[in-house]
Amino acid sequence: MQLIQKFLNFFSRANTKLIPFTATSSAIFIPAMFVMPHFQKDILFSFFKTVYVLSFSPFRIGDKIRVNNKEGVVENIDMQFVVLKNKKCKIFIPTSTVYNSVLEIVED
């Protein structure tokens, strides 16, 4: 019982310090509760698209492909990017973009 009384006395004396803290933390955490699920969904979908492209891609390193009017020879395929190399430069295309786009394998 004394422990509860001490606890209540502490918060009654510290009440003026707790109100700004509570207001500040509420201003930060309540909007975050609504925003975070949206970002988590995007991250999760992007991860699954990447795994799909890596697992079932119809192209291999060394193939010449065209994605969104960007053409080049596939130099690397990893979790974040498909790297194409053409005569002028290297092109980094996100794997989620490859998943969502029309992909052409160019035959020479």
C-alpha cells in the first residue's frame, strides 16, 4: 500500500513535467501508427517482387533486354537492382520496376 502511495505522490508532484512529455509523444506516435502500415506494405510487396524476379526471371546475365525503353546487356541481378550495360553507360533498374514493366529480350 505504501508503494502505491509513493507512486501516486511521485506522479502528482511530477504532473507538470508529464503533460508536455505526453503531448509530445502523442504528437509523434499517433501519426506514426497510421503511416507505418502503409510503408510496411510497400516494403513487403517490394521484397516479394524482388524474390519473384530473382527466382523466375526469363533472362540471365549476358542477355540483352529492354525495360521501359532502356536497353542493355544484363550485367548483374541482385536484391535491389538489375544492372544493364550499354555502349554509353550502366543503367540501374529496380527489380520491382522490372516486375511491373513489360520486359523484352532482344535477339541480335
